[in-house]
Amino acid sequence: MTSANQRFKAKIDNKTYTFVGKSSVEHMKTVTELMNEQLNQLKELSPDIDKADAAILLAFNAFSEQVKLQNKVNQLEKKDYKE
């Protein structure tokens, strides 16, 4: 991570977005690639899905994964605390 905010242009689902943040360019490229991969998977599974519904499903999946990972972190922290 860098200490100053920087701009990053990302092409997601054939639309260009500009994000501002402290994350590295490598991080932002990885996130962009992952988003495009998952959007493409959603479109393959549901070819008639519109962009708004695909975005909602993508966000839902991302938050679901975040909750799962946070639960794992919490369990590991409890385990370390007990030891």
C-alpha cells in the first residue's frame, strides 16, 4: 500500500471507472480482473441477466465471502487466545 491517494482507471464490463484510494496498482488490477471474471461467470450461468442484477449478485457474493473469511479469522483469534 502507498501512503497517498492515487487514481486508478479500471475497465469493468466494458465500462471505464476511476477509483481513488491508497491501494497499490497491483491490488487494483487484481480486483478488476476478479470482478470481470466473476461477471463473465454470472453472464454464462444466466445469459439474460441485466447489468444491475449482475452487479447486485456480484456484490452479494463478495460480502458473503467477506463474512465467511471474517468468521474464520474470529475462530482463529479465539483459538490463539485460548492457547
